[in-house]
Amino acid sequence: MAELRSRAFLVAGALVATTSCGPSQVAPTDPEEVAQKPLPAEPVDIEAERVEPDSGHSPDARAPILDVMVDENRRWAEALAERREEPGYYVAYQVVDNERYSFQAEGGSLVTDEDDTARVLDVEVRVGTPEMDNRHPLSDERMTAFQRMPRLGRAPLQDDEHSLRRQLWLETDRRYREGALQLRNVQTQSRMRAQSERSPDFSHEEPTVFIQREAELALDSDAWRERIRDCSHRAKSGVATRAQCRADFQRTTVYFVNSEGSELQQSYITARLNVQVGVKADDGMPLARSEERFAASPEELADADELAAMIDQATSDLEALHDAPVAEPYAGPAILDGRAAAVFMHEVFGHRVEAHRQEHRQSGQTFADKVGELIMPNWMDVYDDPTIARLNGRPLSGHYRFDDEGVRAQRATLVDEGVLSGFVQGRQPLEGFPNSNGHGRKEPGHLAVSRQGNLVVDTRRSVSEDELEKRLLAEIERQDKPYGMIFTEIAGGMTNTHRLGPQAFQVSPVMAYRLYPDGRRQLVRGVDISGTPLAALASIRAAGRPVETFNGMCGAESGWVPVSASSPSLLLSSLEIERSYEPEHEPPVLSPPD
């Protein structure tokens, strides 16, 4: 199961979809004509700022730690290649160096003030051959879980050559012995069962050498402490009984070498700011509303005016939610505003075109045999491009230069004019797709698999937001529904891609509105969007403007990785909502203190 979340300490930076609760224009008298009217040939506006992965190569900035890693990697690769029974044919080292600062305040008081440095070591050893190795999928779920167990070593914080060599020696020996054991399990399974035709387990990729200067994290900690305290004090207004503001800043430097000859040194800054307010409704339902921003430096994070707007948006929306009725289950036409549509596409489509899911026997394989088939309207294009650093002026958290398998980030074309064209792919080949497109990703300590980076939905035809709402009103009348739905702000979502469960998705909106035939809007609460992917994609009828972005953290079998999803608003002829899960709760015994 994959999951996308918006969390105070994980997520920042997204375009905010503002909505008006006033009356809308009433649909023309012929709803059938409006609902079926072709979209004008006007594409959505996408201005992408890309970074070439090897731009800024600075050999003179090479850190000594990289030379130690290269030397030890070469020593191990030569030794393991000579082992006849269980040869180690690929060795990769990744050292991740983090410097992190976190400040969080609640109700005007600082509750978190942390600064931390950490350096971790991640070693991968492939045992066997590229055609069949220790990472070969196993039918026994218990053994598969063993394959995926997090494995993370420590690395010395100082660049002490002897200590680093010793840790590399210990971890490589461990990883090789584990890999040899796993290979025996794979070989046993292969002898016991007739193996169906499948692709090799690993692809050869051209080695790359890239050295990036270490990023500088300039931070006025005292100023940020005061800013976060003041933010949480101002956010505690109206009905809010909880008011949190949090800022996270991190410098990450990644060193990577492998036995193919790749040598990479990457360094970058991330900055995240979150405002969250909450309250219990009169019936006891917990309610929360948050605003997040993501940036590539502390200086780019929200200024005073934008922070004030974030606080106002969160508190005013919470006031409205507090008075809103609980939603009833519903199926009918709906609009997903840009951010909601972005999460929808990430969950419904994105996870199902991650390449490693196409060959795993227990995966749902929704799109495994659909390359070349029309799977969504012919005016839609979808691609994943980690080289995009900014989209329409907003920084994307899914941007990176090289993936966690040492492969240069590349644009992966997924859908072209509605036709499925490819997959996001790491170094596990697929039939017809023998090489990686730079999407092998992981959290340190996990095994890399194909994952999304920056998913972008592009449309060759679109309408204005007003026209999109007219079409929703027309669908409401055409289907004789009492109302339609509009979803704006979103908390996150999840999807199941395993055959043990239904091939379903769930998206959790925060701001959900009923749109009545007379144009009136009504906010409701306690709702989840659910459904199955093929039916949901087939129900897309129109796209609006502009494109909006959701930045977040996505969790799957290779851990949590930063991602972004960007999409225009989408009109669907049929979408199902259900009441969201709620733990047992009761109204507070006392009213909150003054």
C-alpha cells in the first residue's frame, strides 16, 4: 500500500486553491449539450524551470570521503566477483549527511527546538547475476518481507579514513552474507516452480561522475524561533483550540559510488513551513486545517504577508468546518480542484505505473498489459520529470538530479494523448523497457524501487474555472442529482496495489462542498473520496485552469520520499464519497480555557 501525506514536519509548499462560497452561474437550459460540448483546443499553462542533472559539475569540490568510498568499493567488488558459487556482481555505497533544524510552537510557546547532525551508511550488494539475483521476487510473502527489511549502518561524523573504511568493511560483509542467503532462497524457489518468462532482475547503466559543491545553510535561528512563536500565537483565534506552527530546515549531502564506476556528490537545502489549527466539533469530531509551504532555502520561505495569509486561510476555513454538517455517502459528478486533482492522479494513476509493480505476481498490475491503449481522454498527457525544480514559479519537492541508484534523472513520458506510453522506472527492467529512467528511489536503509518524483498532468484542451463549474451544473441536471461535489484542499491519500486487497484508492479532502443546481455551495465535513482506478480515469470529462501543485511525502515499500504532483482541475462524471473513518470520540468535558 502506498500513501501520500501532508504533515507539519514533512510537507510544505503548495499552490492554494481559493474558492468562493457565493452563488455560481446557473447552467444553460440544455445540460446535455453543455455536458457533451467539446473542449476548446487551449492547453493549460505550464512553465517549467528544469535543471540539467550534471550542470554545476565542480571537480575541485570533491570531498575526501568519496575517494575512500571508491577505493573500498573497488576492493570489495574485485573480491566478490571471484566467488564462484555466489558471486557479488554489483556493490553500491551511499552515505547521507544531514544537518537539520526544527522549531515548533503551540499557542505562542516554543515546544520543539532541535538541531541535529547525522551521517548514515547504506550498502547494497547484488549477489548472483543480473538475470537472477538476490532481489528476485519471491512468492513467499514472509521471505519478501525479509528482503525488504530496513538495513542502515552508521558512518563516522568526522572524515576519519580508518573509521570509515572499517564501517564500509563491516556493512559490506553483512550485506553480502545476507544477499547470498537470499539468493539460495531464490534458487530453491526456481527449482521448485516452473518460472514464467520475465525480465532480468537488474539493468546495466552507464556510470556517471558528478561533483556538486556543498550547499550552505545560512539560518538566523533566533529570528525563526520568534517568528514561529508569534505565528502560533496569532493562529490561536476563533474556534481553534489547537494552533501549531513549525519550520524545518535541512542540508543534505549525498555521496554515492558503485562498482560500475559512478561517483556522485550532491548537496541541497530544503525548507518547510507549516501552520495547523484544530478543534473538536460540537459532536466530538476532530477537525484540522493546515497550510504548508516548501522552498529550496530559508530565504524563499513565506514572507510576513504570505504567512499572515496562511494563518487567515487556515483559521477561517476551520471556523467554516466547525459549523459544517457531516457529509452523506454520495456518487455523482464532481470537480477536483488542482491540488485535489494532483493527489487523485498520484494515487489513482501514478503508483500503478511504477515499473516494479508490473511484474510482481502479487501486484494488481492494473496497467501492465495496457501500453499502447487509450486509458484516459485523448487530450491528456502525463509525465514524471524530476529535473523540474520549479513549476509555474513554485519549487517542487520531488526535484532531484540523480536517483538513489546512481542514474541521471530523466523525464518519463507516461501518457501521450490519452495513450499509456511507459512507466517510471528504476533498475529493474521490464519487457520492452530494458533501462532505468532515473526513478529508483528510497529512504536510506531501504531497497530502491521505482517511485514517482514530479508527476505532471498536462492537457491539450481546457476551459476556465467558471466554464468548468457550468459543466458540473450541467452534469448535475443531466444525471438528475440533487447536487454535485467540489473538492479543494486535500490532506493526502493512499492506494492499494496488492492483490490481497481491492484495487482501490482513497483521497482525504479537507474542504468539500456540495454544489446545488441553483449554484449555491455548502461546505461539509467528514468525507473521503474512494473508487477504483480504471473507472475513475474513464470518468474524466474536462480540465480547468490553472495547474496547481501538491508537495508532500510518499510512503511505500522503499520508505518515505519527497514527491510533488501537479494538475489542472478535473471534472469527473462520477465520483464516490464515503464517510471518513473516525475513532471513538466524545465532546470535551469542559469548554477550552480563555
